[in-house]
Amino acid sequence: MSEKKPKRPHFVYTLLVEVGRKTGDGLPDGATGAALMCYASGVDEDEAVRETVAVLKTADLNVLEVTGYGSLEEREGEGHDIEVDERKMMARALRENSVVVAQTTVFREGDENDDEDEGDDA
């Protein structure tokens, strides 16, 4: 007889996911990749990262790197200003035990070097 394990509480984590190009990824022509701000539910941040990567791979996205910014509680403890809209998306991810992509920033060739020479006119 197997006893049911008590269900561990879930938290919502803020993740920044960088993706590269892949055939069928749905990114616009001329894009070199993108950054996705995601809210993901999990019992810990590692689980939230694994679930987010799995979901994005099913959408044919080429995940390159994931940066975790902690749970809602951790971010509040660090003094982060969290807007009402952001809290609503976090609540949805927690309620649905899902991954919510809140924002997508598309990268294009040359974006990373736009401000490289600023401030060098001494």
C-alpha cells in the first residue's frame, strides 16, 4: 500500500529566458533571438525552470539561458516594486500551475552594441 505524499506548496518564480533562432520559432524576420519574461509555478525554482524550458521547447523555441529572479516572496523581501498587472500574471501562473510569458523583447543584429561608444568623448 502506498501512502499519498502530502502536496508540497507551489510558488511562482520570475524567470528571464533568452532564446536563439530555430526554424519554426515564430520570431519575426530579421530577429537574432529574444528575451522572454516568464512567471512559472513550481515547488522550487529548479522545477519552475525545468517546466518553463519544457514548455518553450514544445513551442519550437531554442532556449539558450535562464536567469531566475526568485519567488514573489523573495522579490518582495528584496524590495522589488511589483506592479498590479505583474501580480495578476503571477497569480494566474500559480492558480493554473502554468508558465505565463509576460513580455517578449526581440533582438536584432547590432542591438547589443548600440550604446558601446557613449560616454567616451572625454
